[in-house]
Amino acid sequence: MRDTRHPLRHIRSAAGLSQRELSCLSGVTQASISWYEGRLREPRRDSLIKLAGALGCQPQELVDWKGEIAA
């Protein structure tokens, strides 16, 4: 069975962080993280950079390649 989780959720879970913890570390609101993981919105570049910094990964790893990075 194919893993359909958003890359952000997969990497956050692997890091052992809750959405709230990632929010505190990154400065991105918990609501935004929830929207991104639920595929309701695509993260903007500035949010991707903040999230990647908090997770210790590259912003490209957080992009769902079915979509595009918002400007």
C-alpha cells in the first residue's frame, strides 16, 4: 500500500515532534502545519525554510511534488 502522507507529516513524525512542538521550533503556526499536512494549503517558501530549519532537512524534502511551491 502506498504512503499517502504529506512529506511534512512523514518527516515531522520521524523526528518525534507534534505539530505544536514543530510550531514552537519553527515559528510557523500549528494551524498552518495542520493545513499543510491535510493538503488544504501548500506551504509558501518562507514557511518551508522555517520548517526545514526546525526539522534539520532541506526545504525540497518537504514539498509534495504533486504540487508546486507557492511564491
